[in-house]
Amino acid sequence: MSSTAADAHDHTHHGHEHKGFVAWCLRWITTTNHKDIGTLYLMFSLAMLFVGGAMALYIRAELAVPGIQFQNPHFFNQMTTVHALVMVFGMIMPAFAGFANWLIPLMIGAPDMALPRLNNWSFWLLPFAAALLVMTLFFDGGGPAGGWTLYPPLVLQTGDALPFVIFAVHLLGMSSIMAAINIIVTIMNLRAPGMTLLKMPLFVWTWLITAYLLLLAMPVLAGGVTMLLTDRFFGTSFFEAAGGGDPVLFQHIFWFFGHPEVYIIILPAFGIISEVIPTFARKPLFGYASMVYATASIAFLSLIVWAHHMFTVGMPLGGQLFFMLTTMIIAVPTGVKVFNWTATLWKGSLSFETPMLFALAFLFLFTLGGFSGLMLAIVPADIQYHDSYFVVAHFHYVLVPGALFGAFAGAYYWLPKMTGHMYDERLAKWHFWLTAISVNVTFFPQHFLGLAGMPRRIPDYATQFADFNLVSSIGAFTMGFSQLLFVYVIIKCIRGGPKATAKVWDEPRGLEWTVPSPAPHHTFETPPVVK
Amino acid sequence: VNTRSAKSVALVLGLFALAVYVGYIAWIGLIL
């Protein structure tokens, strides 16, 4: 650690001494400081929110009224595919990786991440992988159009883009695996004296468990897409029935990664909510230990439920029952969490600053997304809902007012610690209300569309679906443009504003509030002693 | 802080990820 921390120190000072654009670029390219890399992750994620968001608006513009509005259906399919890949791998995962980088060392009293150079590499793989992925849209034959699940044989019909998409997925996976290794090693080896595992903030716990999930799930995705590559270019037939393979096998492999991935996205959001609610309820988190065990149970269960995504492939009754029941059991530890958050609010001295508003919206709306998930878990019902807009409504409820609201809550909660200034509370509240209302206008009608029989991933639809689609599109455009306000609030907060104190809020808990705001470039070079 | 121990843990975790990647493809290759 000593040599790597010293290197990080040198780089920073090198950057400060030289003026000019090249030196500024070099400072960010070569940085090994966890706060710098955290900032890079967060900025990259914000940029990707707009790239993926633009694709979402293209989709909603096409679907606003019946008929084909733009281009051709093949391009629409590319948009749905790349929107999902960008949002999952380019936006929401890097957002939480950014918070992990910024906060885990601060929360456990460590001077930096355990492996700062690996940390730099983990980040810098991302922009190239994301650029490669988006560039495939301009290739001969277009980008991938078979959905983010990349199911064969459909995905094997992709034009020249296929090997590049697979390479991009490999790079994104490598980046995630290296970040996960770094997080595990940092938490296991760099905790300050007295910071026992069961004294760690919930955000650190959720990330530790998430990192193990990443380590188990990402190599499986890498294996799956490597087999796609060899099927297409090297004459193997892993997924080709004609050669003795099985296309359904890919679905098993993909969802063995894909379902833990859902929890990889949501667990860090759980961690953020578990930090925000106690601060604004001015009470310690209710049931800390049960929160840790619930998180670990959710992570374990997430590894044995994957085939609930594929009830319609025709699996044996025993398989259907197993995957239905294990899926429903996830509601138990999730219920423990929702109960604990609610119990933390009970008789608390509540105040409603923007992080708390996002946390409360998360509590209501994520639970709503969870309930539609339970509906989908019921096999006979799922056979009706499968591949309909009901599924689109369900997963957007858990990902947008779930995971993304978790990230927004975290952004407003720690922004004063990162920038040293308080953000504009009035504008932030506008951002919250515009987003919270429009997210429901966008996604709630999609439940009705799905139940009425509208399939997902289609650019045109029968006229009876017109009204709800128009409402959904109006909501989507409102939500999209509201995010410009978020960018404005962040820029305004970076440039100035009322000075933030070290504690920022009334009763925050955790070591990050013991250092000044903005947090100095180097913190806890001498480990704090935790009692 | 013990750097050597941090790097060993990282190496073990990295090798585990690699083993899952290679092992999964090999296992599926064998059962097909």
C-alpha cells in the first residue's frame, strides 16, 4: 500500500504543478486516487444516462402514436437493445461503482482502495467499451437488435457488429470483476482498527455482498458470449440444435448471470437508502443485523431463481415449481428490509430534504415494482404476462424509481461532502417532484398495456393501445428533460453555494462525516480508531 | 497496511473468476 499511495500522491501534485489541457487530461487519466476515480465513474455514468436516455426517447417517440414514425423497425430493435445495455452496464452499475470508490474507503477509515492502479484500469476500460458498443450502431448491418439478452439464434443474425458487441461485453465484464475484487480486498484488508464487520455501514455491507455476486455472475456471462462467438466464427454448436447444441441452454447461462445482475444493481441502492433514512429520521437504523442477513439471503436466493425468466420454454413441472417458490421466497428478506426502513421512520424526527424524498419515493415505488415481480413469479400468470409490456413496466419500476432513485438519493446526500457546497434545495426539490411524477406517468400505464396484450419490443401496435402509449410517451419526455435540471443543480453546486460543514446534516452517522467538506484529497492516512 | 496480503487475496479472487469462466465453457462442452 505504501508504494501505491505514494504514487497517487505524486500524480496529483504533478497535475497541480503543470497548467494546460494536456496536464489536466493526464491528471485524470493517470489518477489512482479513490475520490478522483469515484468522480470519474459518476461523471461517466451521468453522461451515459443521457446517451441511454436519448435512445429511450427515440423508443417513446416511435411508440407515441400507432404506425411507423421513423426509420425502420430494425433500427427500433437496435435502440431497445443498446438502450438496455448502455443503461445497465454504462449508467447504473458505474453510478454505484462511483459511490463505492468515493465512500467505502471513507466509511471504513482506509486511506484509499487496496489496489489503486487496478482501480484506474477498471474505470478506464469503461469509456472504450461503451464507445465500442455505441459505435456498432454504425456498422454494416447495424448494431445488435436481438434484445440485451443476446439470445441465439436471433443474435447470430447480427451483421459485422457481433464480435465487437461481444468484445465490448467482455471489457465491461472485466471492468466489473476488477472493481469487485478491489472492493472485496479493500473491505477485508483495510478496515480501521476497531471497525469490525458488524460495525460497517450498511452501504459497505451491501457492496461487499454485491462484489461477491459480481465475481460469481460476470464470468458466466463472459463464458456465454464466448460460446456465441465460437458458434458464429469457429464452427462450434453450443447453441445450435443442428449440431447437437441447444438454444435454450444460452437462456439458462444468460439468466444465471442476469438474475444476480438485477440484485447487483439494486443492493447498493438498498445500502444508500439504509444510510439516508436514519439520517433524516434522526434515529439509528432499525434492525441493523437483520438488514445484513437479509442482504446476504437475497444475494444467495438470487443465484437459484434464474429460470423464472424462461417459464415459457417448456420446462418440467418440478422445475417450474422450484423456480416459482424460490422467487417468491425472495419477498421474505426484501420484506424484512422494507419493514426495517419503515420502522426506522416510526416515531422519528423526520425532515424532508431531497435525499429523503428520493428515499421515500424509493420505498413506495420499489415495493410496487416488487409486487408486480411477485405476480410474474406465478407460473400460470407469467405465461400470460411473458414478453408483454407488463414485464417492461415491472422491471422499469425496480430499476428507475428503485435503483436510479437510490443513486439520486446518494448523489444529493453526499454531494455537499464531495463538493464542499450545499446544493440548491429548491431546484433539487423541483427535480424530485418532476421526476417522481413523470416516472409514474411513464411506467404505470405500461402495466395496463401489458395486461391488455401489448407485446414488448415492437415498433408498432394495434390502435386500442394508442391512449396509454401516448400518456407513457408524454411522461418519458418530461422525465428525460427533467434530468437537465439535475445536471444544472450539480454544476451549480460544484461552482459554489453555501459552505457545507463537515457533518452537513443534523445527525449523520459514519466516518465520512468526520472529515471536512469537501473531503480532502487524502484522508485517513493515519487510521482512525473506531470504538 | 499489509500490501502483500491484499494482493494475494486479489490474486485468489481473480483466479476464481478465471476458473468460473473457463470451467463453465469446459463443463458445457463436455455435457453436450
